[in-house]
Amino acid sequence: MQPELFTSTTLGSLILANRMVMAPMTRNRADSAGVATTLMATYYA
């Protein structure tokens, strides 16, 4: 029997191969107020 962590599941309309999910880190380089910086703008451009 497989641990539940390694079984597939759905999240909304997404079908996930397993249950390991990581939150996006798009605000990792934001300033102390959480505002996007020019570095972030360059990255996404």
C-alpha cells in the first residue's frame, strides 16, 4: 500500500501526480512592504 502522500489527487481543475505542493515564491524578492521591485519586473519581463 502506498502512503497517501504519493497518490494522485485533484486540486480544482488540476490533476496532481502526488500530494506534494509548494506555494509560489513570487514575492520572495519583494521589499519589506511586499511590493514588487524593479528586479522582479525584469525577471517577469
